[in-house]
Amino acid sequence: MPDRPIPDAAVDLEPSSRPGVPMERTPQPMPGARVPIRVQHSDVRVFKHKGRAGFPPVFGTAQPPHGVSGLLRKVAYGYPDHLARHWMILLLADRVDVWEHRLARVGPWAVPTVGVLALTGLAWRKWSRA
Amino acid sequence: MRALTYQGPFKVRVENKPDPRLEHPQDVILKVTRTAICGSDLHLLHGLVPDTRVGHTFGHEFTGVVEELGSEVSQLHKGDRVVVPFNISCGTCFYCQRGLTASCENSNPSSDVACGVYGYSHTTGGYDGGQAEYVRVPFADVGPLKIPDGMEDEEALFLGDILPTGYMGAEMGEIKGGETVVVFGAGPVGLFAMRSAWLMGAGRVIAVDCVQYRLDFAERYAKVETVNFREVDDIVLYLKELFEGRGPDVCIDAVGMEAEGSLGQRVLGLGLKLEAGAPTVLTWCIDVVRKGGNVSIVGVYGPPWNLMPIGTAMNKGLTLRMNQCNVRRYMPHLLQHIREGRIDAKGIITHRFPLEEAPKAYHLFAQKQDGCVKCVLTPGHA
């Protein structure tokens, strides 16, 4: 063992000098905390899992659910989070979400392109028979 | 604004998205000045965290300047430079009042497994993260810490996650002086756990990893002995033998769910998704540590379950301690350690990229190329 491996080694030897000791403090509000906490309003759909009694006052509103993946997420949040099906359906919804976005991205050019190719094919068949 | 967005497993890109807005009177909007890629962001990138939606912006380690304030914010002012804990904590609930800010019950409707976290899927509340030009910060009077004048953002950046997490990892090992400590994982959290173990009076610290350049880095940065587990026949037997056949007093898991070292666990957890990742390191910790010893877990594991030897832990009489880090309570203490030169937090940064090159940075970090230990991103305006 090196005598002094780093500067001030063992400076936190005394457990009481460590911020996380004891693990649970005597209850008191943290500096800057404000009560009551006003309830956030949201214009978008936010899910709460079934095992939670009430909605928290603050939450994220990023990427609201949509499409088939959104329906799957709605089903998943209908189960409390101690059930594996809650998580497995969410993982499935994530994969569906990716495919929905891929289709939405390629749709604007893929649909016309397929249409043009089909029409060209039909025209070619008709012309070659004539 | 420009922001990194998730596009599906193994794919992120930087694109335009709407600026965040104040959604609650206790919110502020931060103009991000520095943001880091965390090892746990790779779990999101690899599609392992349920309810990670396309378009989500990652990033839970960031510093910024206060740009806009909610009507109830009184401790911060426009222009203040702050570093933000990754936990979104109200400061008043049952858990926050006891110092357990990682368990805050007022910031996450989606799950009881964690509180709200920036940029870490909808499982932790659906908040966009800081790998962007701007970010919404709720409960702004409670979480953010003002960066002292004269201190660079990069010196304070890691107070938001990996430095407190590493410190807490060592703290949960309950080191009383002279103990032998094995830290699995020589990534950023592991490095800070090693330094912290010395600060708490450990007698011997050993780093275990399979990436040689990271072990070399650990030797230089944390002054520890190292073992590459790919170069020994059986890492459990090797480490036990190293400590008189009994094993070390403390093992710290600073790896989590994407561990190398067991093909079976990787197939089950990462390939077939039949468990939440590969708990190989956790298994090693339980097998290696001496009877009556402590195992501290700060590597991230997800729901719903993992295959790990709980019977061995029970029969050996181990103490298992684990938690997402209650970051806010550690920040002042560790800020002092940085200022007094005991921890060179900035010293682990090996790569810096503009935000626009974030996908390249993710690739480099995930593939452990070019000696990468820690990547920091800088938004265009910073």
C-alpha cells in the first residue's frame, strides 16, 4: 500500500464527515424548497403507472405518445410497474415507435416513388404487348 | 434549438427541435454551456431502457447559464452559472426531507423505481436532457448549485452525476480505514470511486476491467493496482487468492447492466432481453468479496429482474448497498475537494466535441476507441 497514494488520503476517514452518513437524515425541507408545490398543467397526454396513487405535481412533457406505439404505452401504463408485462409492453412500444418514425420519414418519397414505378411498369407491359 | 435526439437503438442525431419552455413556476430554462456523455447514456442508446421514445434528448450531466426564470424561483437569477444534479427533486417530500433525493416522489409519474431524471427516458419522468442548447430545469431553487467565480464549468461539470456517484459508491462500502477495495469498472464512475476510496482511508485499491487503456489510465489517475480480467483464468479465484484466499473487504460495481465477461449473461440479458442486461459484475462482486463484506452497487440496472446469486450473498452474510446517487447532498463537499486539489475532476476528460458531432462522440465512447474515457460536448453558442 502506498503511504500517501493521493493528496490528503484518508481525509474523509471519519464516517461523520461523509455527506451520505447517516443514509437517512432527520426530516427537514431542503434549502430553497417551496411548499405547497403548484400542480403543473399539461396540454399533452402524460401517463401514470397504475400502481401510483396520484399524479405528481411536476413531470416531463417531452415526446407525447402517438400512433400504435402510443396505444401500446397506454396499455403498458395500465399495469403497475412491479409487473413484467408493464416493462415488456413498453419495450415493444419502443420498437414500434422506431418503425413508425421510419415509415413517416420515408413515406413522403417512398409512396410517390412506388406509384411512379408501378405506373411505369404497367405502361411498359402495355407498350410491349402492343 | 439544436439538440441530440434518439432515433432508435444505436442511432442518435443532432437536429432542430422546439426550445424548452417554462412549464411550472419553479422551473428555469438553462442555456447549456457544457454537457457530458455518461456511461449510462449508452444503455439508452442501446435500447435497453423501457419507454425511450424517438426524438428524446439525452443528457443528465450539464452546466449552464440561467436564461429564463419561473415566477416562484427566488434563489437563482438570470446569468447565474450552475451545475445541475441529474435527479429532479422537490426538496419537500418524504424522501427529499431525509436526504434521499434520488427517490423524490414529486417528479416522476411513470414509475416508482426512480425519481425524475433529465434525458433518461419516460421511465424516469419524460424530461428532455441537456445534450442540447437549452434545457428545462424543474425545482430550480433546490437542485442546481451555483458555480463559484473563478471556477471553470468543466471543473464543476461532474458534480452533477459521476463524481458524487463514484464517491457514494465508496461511501456505501463503509470503509473504516485500511480495508481492501476492489472496484469493477475503470470508467469515469469507477475512477472517482477509486479516488474516493483513498479519501476514505482504504488500505489497498484494485481496479478490474478488460479495457487495457482504461486500466492504464486508472493506474495514473487513481494510483491503484489493476487487473485485466481477460488475462487471468478465473477472476473470482484470482482476486480471492490475492487477498489470502478470503477476498477483499469491499467490492464496488461501477459497471452495471452491459458488463462483459459472461457470454451466457450477455445472450440472456442483452440479446434475448430475458433479464435486464448482464449482471456479470454483480455476480463477481458477490462471489469475490469476503464473508461479511460489503458490496456497493452504483452501476445501473433496470427493471424488471436479473439473474444474480442472492443465495450466495445471504449465506456469506454480505451487506449489499445500492442506490441512484442522492447527488445534491454530495455537491458542496465534493466541490470543496475539487477546489482543494484532492480530486482533479476535469482530469478525466479525454475528448471534447461540438454538440453537432455528438453522434461521433457517442460512437467513440461506446466503442472505447482512441483512448476515450470521458467525452464533453459544447453547444454552438457556448
